[in-house]
Amino acid sequence: MKFNLEHKSAVVTGGGSGIGQAICMALAEHGATVHILELKKEKAQQTVEAITAKGGNAKIYECNVANADEVNKAVASITDKGNIDILVNNAGIAHVGNLESTEEADLDRLYNVNIKGVYNCMKACIATMKKKGGVIINMASIASTVGIADRFAYSMTKGAVLTMTYSVAKDYLANGIRCNSISPARVHTPFVDDFIKNNYPDNQEEMFEKLSKSQPIGRMGKPEEVANLAVYLCSDEASFITGTDFPIDGGFIKLNS
């Protein structure tokens, strides 16, 4: 079977919904045992139930990725039973605002999750990966490389995710660790639905259509499409790929000028 992940142990952060949930399910469908790090256990319960219903293996670890002690504890409980072969840093939060409307507290909040959280998880997993090699996938964004209006703090953090990816890929080549990033454009997730509902309650359908058409391909991405790319990058079929960012953006970066 292509993209076979049997006997692989995968850690996925923020696997309770949206892209993270789709990645967890896709990895499990291809044979991986999935360890989900989630802020609240109940948020990922549906993901675990969906995986086990199909005969897969998954477990939740209540963990704030911004807290190094909690991350180290969760990773230690996983490595007590074996290696970690795959790490997907998916957990992240957003903020809408330009420089002037971004407060210091907003900047700190996004830094703690989107940058420090990625750092914490990579640092906690790198020692076990050095033993037998491994794969790290960091969820970046089109905002890592192109200007997006009113995304000052978010763009800052996703730019850092991109450059951390390059650095780790370079530093751990000799250890057989591959590190890549995925940069989605707008993907239709519960976050998008909530954003539209909260900010445009009187014209939700119109705004959904407008946001969909902002991608040249004419629609938003699907979580499963991002998950399929993640599965490929985690598989042995992608063994020659490291230190690379993969836009999955419906043509946004190259065709939106």
C-alpha cells in the first residue's frame, strides 16, 4: 500500500477539529497510532471515537502546547511506550488586526501558542527522533510568505513557523529527520464558520461566498485535502523531501496578483 504508516507513532497537536482532526483521521487510516495533544480532552474525543470506530488507534493527552512542562510530560508518557516517528504541529490561534489594533497581549497570546508551542513540541520530540529518524510537519500559512491585510500578529507567528522549519531541517539532516511545512490558504473549518457568524451575522452567505472567491480556484480548501498532503509528507514516499514549504492555496500565492 502506498503511503503506509503502519507501526508509526504520530503526535498531532490541536486534533479536535478542522485541519487537525482531518490529519489525525488520515494518519490513522494509513496505519499510524495517533497521539493527540489537545488543550481540553473533550475537544478531541470525537476525533478519537471516529478513529477507533474504523479500527484505528488514537489517544488524547490534555496539554497546553504553550506550557513546556505539560508538553514534556505528555511526550514522556508516549515515549515510555516507544518512539515518536511523526510530529505534526497543527495547534494554532488567529488574530484579526493591523499593527495599530494589535495590543501587546494579543502579540503575546499568539506567540505563546503559534511559535512557542511549535518550539516546545519539536524540542520535546527531537531526542527520541534522533534515535531512528522521523518526520516533522509544521502548519504554516500563506501569511508566512505574502502580505495579508489585518493579520499582523498572525503573519508574524506563521513567518516564524516557516523559518523554524528551515532551521530544523538543516540542523538534523544527519539524524534522518525530515522537517517540512504546509501553508494553507483559507480552508473551510468550524473556525471560518464561527468567524463569519460572529462578525457578519446579517450577511453570512454573502461573506462566505466572498471569502471563497478570494482563492483563484473559486472555493475554500477542504481539511481532507490538507490532510492528504500531510500523509504524503509523513510517508516513505516523500523520503527525498525536507526543508520545503508546501502551499496548498487554490492558486492564491501565484495567481492572485
